[in-house]
Amino acid sequence: MSDTATLINLPWRSNAACRGLDPSIFYPVTDEEAATAKSVCDLCPVQSLCLEHALGIREKEGVWGGCTERERRRIIRQRRRSA
């Protein structure tokens, strides 16, 4: 299954605050430019599901669930230490 097909088949996506927005917002060049995407995520009713999805598939790019790729790596490391 392609990445696009995977995203389409996630039912929580229909409730996402980012639905219909320009995807480029969520792919900032630097972490410092991620504020706009994070502000959308802050209002999202499915933020935690989105973040868990990104963590689960080890998404390498973009802002997912309010976290940049660097922040997601940090969460994964913290979870490993506490496991």
C-alpha cells in the first residue's frame, strides 16, 4: 500500500484541522518555521492520533500531531528509556 493510500484509509483524517489546508504549511524548511503548522495542530481534535500515527510509521518529514521530526525523535527516545 502506498503512503498516500495509507493516509486516505485513516478514518481520523476526516476530522483533522489540517484537512483542506495547503500541505506545504506542514513541511517547513526549519523547525523555527513550524509555528504556523503547530498552531493548526494545537486546535486539532485528532492531534494525538496524528502524532501516534507519525511515531508509529517513523515519519521523517513535516509537522505531525504538533511535533517536528526532531521532536518526534525525542519522544521515541524518551519512550525507549522508560520502557
